[in-house]
Amino acid sequence: GDARVRGQTGVVSERRGSYPFIDFRLLNNTTLSGEIGTKKKVKRLLSFQRYFHASRLLRGIVPQASLYLLDEDYLGQARHMLSKVGMWDFDIFLFDRLTNGNSLVTLLCHLFNVHGLIHHFQLDMVTLHRFFVMVQEDYHSQNPYHNAVHAADVTQAMHCYLREPKLANFLTPSDIMLGLLAAAAHDVDHPGVNQPFLIKTKHHLASLYQNVSVLENHHWRSTIGMLRESRLLAHLPKEVTQDIEQQLGSLILATDINRQNEFLIRLKSHLDNQDLRLEDAQDRHFMLQIALKCADICNPCRVWDLSKQWSERVCEEFYRQGDLEQKFELEISPLCNQQKDTVPSIQIGFMTYIVEPLFERWAQFTGNTPLSENMLNHLRRNKAKWRSLLHKQHSSSRSNDHSGQVTGSQEQTLNEEETP
């Protein structure tokens, strides 16, 4: 159900459960009663998770959400993985299975302990765990990409970046806590559709935030709502909690992809002028923003098996939006047309125009550390792999246009390009 938390500032922070908040009544005056059109996929999107939880409860099955109810073998494997949480090849999908879908909560508890944040801020462990559970449950598990596993993946990447010597030597406990919290909550309550979709369907969030960083503002406000509701920081001075809330907002809002050039230009200027002073809190905060932006889009810099899974998941989410747009006779958004926008072509464009420019500058900032070099190497190899798959698709399409036959020369070319 819906709940609202009104804070001291008078701003209403929205809190929702784990269901999508797409208001279909706004689309062609269609209501939720009865069947929505003929496509079952749209109906399942709304009803599956609700039915799933209800049916389990009606049968007397209590969801086993706690990590501590797992088999000891799984717990042992999860603990072993946590000992290597700073490794770039960390498999968040495996970790999520080992923790019974509690990867975000388990990871955050571990990292807050490792970084000494629990002791430094005198945090109550029960309250902290409850807050992490609130964050995890406010992600929509039915989203192929924007779910709690993505949040855990971004948080693990952020942990790696916070350990980079150029940054780590200057970070305060507040910086580290803000970085981890922003990473964990940066996409909370994501509806699985993008900002243009919310704007053109006249969604209430688009109106609330005047069509500017709509989702990012909602993620931030939802996070503040949960922080206040949990009373995790209630023992800290009011000015400290207000500062934390504002800085969390600044970090989460930096993940708006529409602001990419703004941050890149500023980062390039700092690096070219060599005027970053990380003793200065303002410069440290800016680099935390850059670190979070890197963590948010680091999938193409992971090992191929992990990177490919993320690529397929994000494109599946795009295609679902395209299906909705087609269903309600709206113009299909860029990258959301499954008939025209292939996974390889989407990924190549994303890597070329968004990921490469950012990570090349990040490597320049870190001083080309082993992690930065490793990420750039993965990025280049993965891009070559997608290029080869795209070429294979084009060749297959051409061969189908010519009575389905593949010539010997085409086959040789495909085989040569299969290995990046």
C-alpha cells in the first residue's frame, strides 16, 4: 500500500510497496478493471507479483526473506564471496542466489561493518538492518534490470572505487557512508520505464518534478522517506542529518544520464587544469558523484559473462516499455523497438558515446591503476564482441535475403570476427 512520510522540511516523501506505479488510467482512459486489451503480458506485469505473494500467504507459506534461514552450505559460500567483495570479477548474480535474493541487504551490512561505519556513527544494528530491508524491498523484482540486484552490483562497484588510492586517502567516514547509501538507493522504486514515458503519459511524478530528473528526484525522496521512517539517523544532530539528506540528493541526481555532458566537461576541466583538491569537501563530493556515475554504468566494463547478462536485461526492460507504448498507441521510444533496436547495436552505441568517455577520464583521475586498466580492457573486448555479434546478425539477415544460403567467404569472415 501507499504511505507518505512528511519530514521536517514539509516535503512529502513518497513511499510505495513493491508494485509498479504506472497509472494505466492515464493512458487512453483505460482502467485497470477487467482485462487490459488482449495482450496478457501487460496484465501479468501488474498482477503477477501481487498474486504470487497473496497465493503464498493464503497457502500458509511464510516467505523466507532472512539470510539466516538459508542452508549452512549456502551461507558458507556467501561468506567466502564476501571475503573477495573488493575483486572486480565479483559475481553479483551468484551472490544473490546464495543469499536467497538478499544480496543488497547482506552486502550493505558487510560493507558498513568493513568500513567501520556502524561504530563511527553509533548505528543500531537492528535499525540498520531494517532500513536496508526497506530499501531492498522498495525495488521491483519484476524489473529485468532496475531491481535490487542492480543496486547491489552498483554498491559493490562503488566499494571498489572508494578503495582507489587517489580517492581513499582523502575520504571521511561521512563520504564513505554517503557513497554506499547513494549507490544502494540510487534507483529505488524504479518503475521499469524511463522519464520520457512518464512525461508523455502525464504521470503524477512528471508533474510533481516538472519533467526534470523525474526518476532521480523520486529515488532521492523515497530514500529520505525511508531514512526518516526507520529513524536510523535520529540520534545525530539535526544539521548533520539535513546535510546527509541534501548530499544524498546531489549524488543520486548526478546519475541522470541527461546530465552526462555537464559532468564530463567539468571533470575534463579539472583534470586538464590539475586543480582537484581532494582535501576540499566540495571536490571530494564531485568525485563521489563521478564514482557513482561510473558504478551505475559499469556493466560494459565487467567480464563478458556478467556484462552480457546485464546488457540483455536492460534491453529486455527497454523492449517491455516499447510493448507498452505500442499497446497504448504511443510513439515507441528510442532503443525500445525490439524489431529495429538489437542488443548489439544498443550496446555498441552506449559504450561508444556514454561509457568510454567517462571511464577514460576516470582512468586519468585514478592514474591508470590496475582496476582502471582492467575495466578499460574489458570494455574494449566486450565492444569487439558485440561488434562481431552485430556483424553476424547482419550477415545472417543478408543470407536469409538470398535464399538462406551462407557463402564460404561469409562463413570465414564470421568465424574470424567471432573472437575479439
